[in-house]
Amino acid sequence: MMSSLIFNLYREGANMDTIISSLISGSVAIAVCIFTQALQNSKTRALIEYRLMELEKKQDKHNDVIERTYKLEEQTAVQEQKIENLTKRVDSVERSRK
């Protein structure tokens, strides 16, 4: 495809210097586009990785709060059971004194 385009340009009277300079400038433009895209991709990837790490930190904090809350609920249930048992014992002692 490219060779037929060059051949047609040459056949139509464009001189070889014009064709070569066009090919060089086109190649440089493509190389610059590829380099720029690669640079943008690496910056985007770094930003995404940073944001994921920050999100993981927030999630870890949240999970720690949930775990602590669960432990506190367990301790509260145990304390409530102890209070209930002590209340029953006090009631029974008071009844026996009457």
C-alpha cells in the first residue's frame, strides 16, 4: 500500500526529495505520537495505582472499625449476661433475708 502510494507520487511528478522529506516528517510525527501516548499511559497507570492504594487504606480502616465494633458487641453481651446473673443473685439474697 505504502509502496504504491510512493510510486504514484513519483510517477505524477513529485521529486524524490519531496517524497523522502514527507516520509521522514510523517515518521517523526508518528514516533512523537507513540512516545506521548506511552508517557500518558504510564502517568495514568501511576495515578490509578496511587488511588487504589489510598482506597485500600480506607477500606482497611473501615474493616478495623467493623472488627472492633463486633468485639465490643460481644463484650457488651457478656457484661449484660453477668449483670443479669448478679441481679438474680441479689434478688435471691434479698428474698432469703425477708
